[in-house]
Amino acid sequence: MQTRSALLFYAVSSSLFFSLTTATSLIGQTLSTQSDMHAKVRALYSFSPSKVTNEMRASKSKEMDAFWNEVKGHQLVELPLLRNELANPENPNFFFADGSDLLLSLSQSEEDRKLAVSCLAKVDLADFQSHQFLVEVHALALKGTNVTPAALHMLDDPKFQVYLPEHAYRLDQPSCLLEALLPLRNEIWLPAVLARMKTERDETAIKSLLLLLFYAQSDDADRAVRNVAAAGDSSKAVREFSQGILKHEKDLGTGSHPSSALEAQYREERRKRMAAVSDEAMDDLDVLTGKIAKARTLSFPVR
């Protein structure tokens, strides 16, 4: 998990930010009550980094460094107060980004990871580097945390994408979703994706969800894709996209060599391979998904 200074980005040189220290010295007055913590959170985080000047971002960064050190120096009292504030949906959006990062720097308990996911699902993506967002969600997924609410938040930004400079490779919205969710088993994330399909109206998001359903390689997912392909209320572009997925499934030979043992083996290999965020991992994803498709035992034929 990277330090919170990586969050305050918005076209500002990193030299504007003050590095987070590891000092445990007592800084400022201890926030001893919930009302003290709430007042501090409201005063410190009631701003949007993407909408203020460089000078204000630099000033706020210094204040947030002090806040981090304050909480780290008084964890016994202030960490429970921090958790309560992160659970309060009325707090400023940017607090959920920075505060959840602070929480995870102090605790990696299952409950705190779940709390961090709920916070990441509420952040304003305009104030959060997309690369950092994906890295944090992916890291939580690798620990077995159900990151589905945070991952699906990417659908709220049609232009969500992540550039990987070390690979000279760009992940588009559906690729980012695959990286975030496929380290987890289907039963963890697929129900929420199927539910989102019933309510989603944005065409870009619908196509991303359809791709997730293809990679799920399950009867329920196939059925949902078929429904969209045949739905009269779907746009022409969405119908054609879903029909293309069905054709691809047929071309792959889905169900042509059924073997429950091999299917389980390939699914586990794929899950482990998605521990990496890279173009190589995405290439291997397609290869392993093709193997899963062939090894599936279908409850209805692919047409």
C-alpha cells in the first residue's frame, strides 16, 4: 500500500507533497473524543483536490501528514475513532480516500479491509489516480477481500483507464475490472455483476459488465449475455456486442471437452495468474479462459 501522498495528484509535481514520516512523536493535541475526530475530519477534508489551487493542495498535504502522525501516535484512542468516521457516509468524499489508506497503514484485519473497500466505493474518482485506485483494490483482492463494491465503482467513470508505463500498456475499463475481480472466485463477485446488469444504463459500463460475464464462464453468466443479445430494449450496439460474445464462445469450442477436474485446475491457475497487473497477465488470461471454456460441462448447448 502506497503512502497517502500518492492520492493528492491532480497534475501536481510530487515535490509539492511532504513525505509521510514514520516518527511516533506526539504531534498536536490528542483527538480524545468522537466529536473531536469528527470536527477534525470535516475541517481537514472538506475540499476536492481536483478543484483547488496547487498552493492549497500543498498546504492540505502538510496538514494531512500531521493528521496521519497524530493518529499513528495515539492509535489506542484514535484508531477506533477513525474507524467510526470512515463508517459515517456523511463525511467528505476525499476523507474516504485518504482515511482508508491511513486505516490500512495501521491495520490489515479482515474487518478493516472490508471497511476500506466500502470507503473506496465512495471516493470521487476525479480526486484519485486511477492507477493508485486499481493498485489498492487489487491488493485487497489478493488478500481475499471481497472488493466488488469498489471494483464496480470504476463503472461510474466511462473513461476509467490505467496506464502501465513499465509495460507501455494501457488497461481500459473492462481490463481494470478483470484485474480487480479475477483474483477472486466467481461466487464472490458474480452475483453483484449480475445484479448490476439489471440496472446499468451506461453503454460503456454495460459492455464492461458483458465482458466480465464472458470471463466468468458460468451458466448464469451465459444466460445473462443471451438475454441481453435478445432484448428488444437493448441498444443496437449492446445487442451486437453481446452477440459477438456468444459467437466467440462458440468459436472457442465451449463445452467441447468437458472435465470438471480440468476446469477447476484452469480456474485456479487463472486466479493465481491474475495476481499480476500486466499485459502478460492479460494475455495469459485469454489463454486460460479458453481452456476453461472447453473444459466446462454445460447445462445447455452453445448456439
